[in-house]
Amino acid sequence: MSTVGIITLPSFRSVRTGSTLVELLASMAILSILLVVLGSTLEVAMGRFRSGAEKSEKEAGARLMAQWLERDLSSMVGSRPARLPRLPKGTTAVQRAFFEGRIFLPFEINRKVGIGMTEPRSFQNASTGFDSIAFATDRDGGGLAIAGYYVAYARHSPLSGEVSAGMKLFRHFRRGGSVSGDGYAGGLILYASHEINDIWDELSQGAARPPGQENLAAVRRGRFENADLPFLLARRFAGRTTMSPVAATQPWPANPVREWLTAPPPTYQPYRGTADDWTDPDSPVHDSVFPDEAVCDHVVKFELVPRLRVTLADGRSELMDAAALNEHLGLAGGDEWPVLVTPDFIEMTIATINEKAALTLTNPEDWIIDFAATDPGSWSSRRQFLEREMQTRHFRIPLPPRTR
């Protein structure tokens, strides 16, 4: 009997190629945890990036603002020697050394006292609690111009429905040119110069005043107090022939909250005119001052402290602030800077907050903080909040050397 070989087939076990529901859920849970951790890390990183970028942007804005002010001040026009009549009797030797034989233009820092304006401020639309500055400069090339800086409450955007607003630092620049029309600095500067100095010196290149002719200029009559002198932005001449003064239109900030304007324009955006209008001296476009543009946003502090080094009678020199200088000159100006005196330098402090903190300040009053209190125990909760959030920068801005 033949033997048949027996073939033994290999045995196959069943191979499981799928995953159980439990394993799938566990994998999803682990993946979710990883995604949450990754998302949180990414969110923190992006937050730090945004914060750093915004901080750099605010730093650049403050630095740019300081550069603008320094550039305007580098061409500042103040006192200059002039052949004028001697000051009247009763003028002290110290006053004579400062004011004798010069032509003056106002240099206004926080100006609160003066003639020719219903509102006791250089910029009527400036927010109280912030400093301001205005002065004449020759940067324009078409005659003396006016530069100034102030803080005002304005919206973030002109778009319809935009309600977010805050304090912004604005630069005002009014070009030189015609002596008539609010759009030019010519009439404002000419009026201030005539009221402060001597008309005949300005019109006749230093010619003497006729004997017996009354001199109505304030300084020539020995009046050096700010209250006796005109604001730089208050009045202008309607025309050179009549020399009749008229009230000047105040500048206003771009995108203002209109109810917070003291001197609003007749229309939100005035007629800008054509090239022919601007060449016509009788055109009404010369009575328009266009809105000032913001140079720094989210401003909670803007302070300007002018200082002047004065040589005393005994040969010593002393660095004086406004109060010390008024006392030295025998003026009653207190802590208001004498507008006839140009400082040596200005100490500027500007503090801003980020966008997130700015959105919590919904009213104009929220932005205005009295920083005079130095005891942290007396600070309000809002002051404490702003102290934590704000970035403060200090600048020392020199002015051009005085002629004398």
C-alpha cells in the first residue's frame, strides 16, 4: 500500500488592522490637548508680538513727534535787534537788558493770559490738562509761518459709525503769505508784531517814529506782562491798507468729537478752493484753516517745561523756570512763561497707553489725570491703572541761540 504524503498547511491567525473606539478617543484627546497647548502658546506669542509691535509704534510716534517739534523750533523766530525808541522811564535795568531795542514775536507755552481772545488759551480747542505751544517759524519759505502743538479729543477714524475716540497730539502749521485771511500766518504775525513792537519800524525798515507821535505798541510803552500782549492766534489784519484787525478763526483737530470743540468751523470740512481761488487775495478760501493732523495717539500726558540760563548781576548764572524768570524780571506772571522771552531749551514729557487700555477710557474725562500728586497712596484707581499701562518718554529740545 502506497503511502500518501500529508501536507500540513500553515495556520493563519486573524490580524486586526483597525483601532478600537477607546484608542481612537484617546488619540483624539491627546491631539486636542496638544492643539490647545499649541494654540495657547501661539496666542501668548502673538500677544507678545502685538504688544511689542504696538510699543515700538508708540515709541516711534513719540520720537517722531519730538523730531517734528525740534525741527520747527530750529527755525523759530523770536527777538531780534531793531532801531527802536528807548523804553520809558521807570523801566528797571534788568528789564532794559531783556527788552531794549528789539522786535518781539510771542513764544507761547501754556498761554492763559493775554488780549484779543474770548478763550484764555492759545488753542481754544485744546483739552484742558495738557500743555500746548505756539510760535513763529521761518520754515515755510513764503514768509513767517506759525507752528504749534496741542492735545484734543478726537475720533480714531472719520468713517461713518466710528465712535471710538481718545486724546491725540496735533501739530498746527499755518503757512506764511498774505496778511489777510486766516489760512495764512502773515496777518496773525503782523498784528501781534504791531501790537507788541513799533509799527513804523516794521513798515519802514527801522525808521524812527516822528517826534510827538504816540506809540501804541505795548513793549515800547514798557508793558511786558502777558496780560498786556496779544495772543499769537487771536487776531489778524483784514488788509494791509486799512490795517483793521478782525478775529481769527481757530484751528481744529481732524475727526473731532464736535461737541467738544470750543470754536468749531462752520462746516466739518471747509471748501478747499481751486488754484485760482488761492491766487485771488479776495477769495474766501483764505479764511479757512484746515483740520490739523494727529502726530501721536492715545496721549495721557503732554508736559512742556521751558528753561533759560540767566546771568545775574554778580556774574553768576542761574537756570530759571517760568516762576523764577518772572520774579527776576519783576513781572507778575507767576508760573506762566513770559511770552517775550525765548527759552534755551524745553523739557518735554509725553506718555501714551496701548490700544487695549485706550478702549477702556470711554469718556474725555477718563483721559485727564492730575499727575501733580506724588504719593501713590492718594492716587485714584484710574490713576493707578494708567500708571501701570502708560509708557513715558522724556526729551530735552534745544532752541536756536538768541541774537542777544
